[in-house]
Amino acid sequence: MEEGTNIILDILKISIPAILVAAVAYSIIKKHLERDYKLRLLELRQKNAEVVTPIRLQAYERIVLLLERITPSNLLLRVGGGGHTAAEYHRILLTEIRNEFNHNMSQQVYMTEQSWQQVRHAREEVVNLINKSYQSLDEKAKGTELAKRILENVLNNEIDPTARAISFLKQEIGQVF
């Protein structure tokens, strides 16, 4: 029996240090692999940032351009009302806003939710302003009368429906970039 006990002790004398060496080696290798993984992930994020940052900045630029294009004064200059009835001009203005918005809708992917909400709110305010101005005219009004009424409402209310959204986007661009 003593001989069996000695064999077990000899095995333990050899196994315990081997197990400890294997555990330490495993721990060191694991830490090294984790550090290597984190470095690769950081490099990947940096490369993505190099690609995504210009795209995001371009998205903000396009959205500011959208807002400038649907600002009532700019919209009315670009889409003249001469030769149209107020009803036709009303429809043309709303179609122009819808087309501009739909053309740039994909840019929301690169923007914060708050920014996109500001853009949507500005568009809704412009549409509401145009609708309100149109509803205040009689049926036989001309497009030029609608344009005049829209500008009067902007001046009387001292609001630019897109100014707040543009300001918000500029602030966000300043913080992010």
C-alpha cells in the first residue's frame, strides 16, 4: 500500500505544477488574445469613422440644403406662381416639398433621431403655412396671390419655419465633428 501511496504522491507532485503552469499559460494567452481583439476592433472603428464621418457630414449638408430649398421665401422664388391659379400653385408647392423631402429621406440614417425630428417638424410647419395661406384665399385667387399671402404670414408671424431646424443641425454638427 505504501508503494501505491508513493506513486499517487509522485503523480500529484508532477501533475499539480503542470496544471498550475497550464492555467497560468492559459490566462496569459487569453489576456493576450483579448487585448489583440480589442486593438483590432479599435482599428476597425477608426477605419469606419474615416469612411462614415464624411458621409455623415455630407448627409447633414444635404439636409440643410433641403431645409433651405423648402424655406418659404426660397421655395417661392424657385417655383414661380405666375400663370397658375392658387389651387394649382398650392399643389405645385406641396409636390415640390414632398419631392425634395423624399429625395433626401435616406439621409436620416446618418443623423440623430433628434435632428431628423427637427427636419420633419420644419417640413410640417412649411406645409401647414402653405395650407393655411391657401385656405385664407377665395377660389378664384391667382398663384401670385398665394405667394404674397405666404410671405405675409411669414412676416406677420415673424417665423421662418426652417430656421430652428437649421440652427439645431449646425449645433449638432459643431458638437459631433
